[in-house]
Amino acid sequence: MKVLTALISSLTLLSLNVVGLSEAQAQTPAFQFESIPVTVFGNGCASGNALVSLVGNTLSVTFPRFQAVAVSPRVVSQSCNLRIGLNIPRGYRVQPINLRYSGFTNVPQGGTAALRVRPVFQGRVIPSSSDLNANFSAGSSGGWLKDVAITGDTVNACANPVNSVFGINTTLIARATNVAAGQRTQIGFNGIYRIRFNLTPC
């Protein structure tokens, strides 16, 4: 009887420990940057701040859509640049690993358009697995999407918080040099970057 009682007590204690562990895990707060200030500037978009949200390991940065439109026979270039402050709390290693963005084009015969994207982190241009840029030939029309793996430096905030800056320069170029009179070349950016990170507790 004593053995049975002891066994029941041990099982009860084990169950309570499991429940307590589950509750503690459920109450563990998700990773959050301490703050994410964003500055927007360029000849293609108004200066100001953007909206940011972090869901899981993906940071979404939303700013006004912008475009480059060229009427025959002009060439038009528009840019919009972001500077995203990443204030990383102590106890994590953080590395950007993916960049996703989209837009649209309408390129008539005789025209071309181009997208130029240059991400910078920790003062260095970020390498990517495939081309972050895109060229659009005559006849291109509709939406485009880029979803590219990147290899940013890892920020080590194990011992102390680290403040860093993630920059993205975006340029749209519309060329209507040889299009028919009255026609125009158009390329647009949808105004949102999604940056995915590796977030590793130390």
C-alpha cells in the first residue's frame, strides 16, 4: 500500500512538473526588437517613417508605393531608400536570411524597365543566392515577385544589446526611348519589404 501511495505521489508530482513546464513555455515572450525606427527618403517617395511589424521571425516594413513612369522618348529613374534600426536585446544572435518584395510593370514595344535593390547590413552589402535586381523587356506586363535568400552578417548580442542598421536602397528605371508617341513605360513597387531572420537564443 505504501509503495502504491508513493508511486501515485511520484506520478502526481511528475504531472505537476510537466504542467508547470508547459505553462512556463507558454508564458515565455516571443522575440522582440527593443525598437525599430525606420527612416524613408528618396526622390520617388516622401520622407518620413514607415509602418513595421514583427511576426515570428519576419519583419514587415510598409511604406508608400512608388513608381517610375516615362513617356516617349524619356528615361525616368525614381528611388526610395529605407534605414531600419534594429535594436537587438541581450541574449540573441540575429542574422537576416531572406528578402521578399513585389511590384508591377507595363512595358510597351520599344521600352524597357529595371529594378535595382541594394541591401546593406552592418555597413556591408549583403550577398544573395540569386539576383536581387530585375530587367523587364518590351511586352512585360503585370505583377512581379522577388523572394531571395540573403546571407547577412550575424549580430552577436549574447553579452550586451546591440544597435544596428539594415538599409535597403530601391531604384526603379522606366525607359521609353523608342516607344510610340503617346505611349509610356511604367514600373512600380508595392511598398513592402519582408525581411526574415535567424533568431537564435545564446
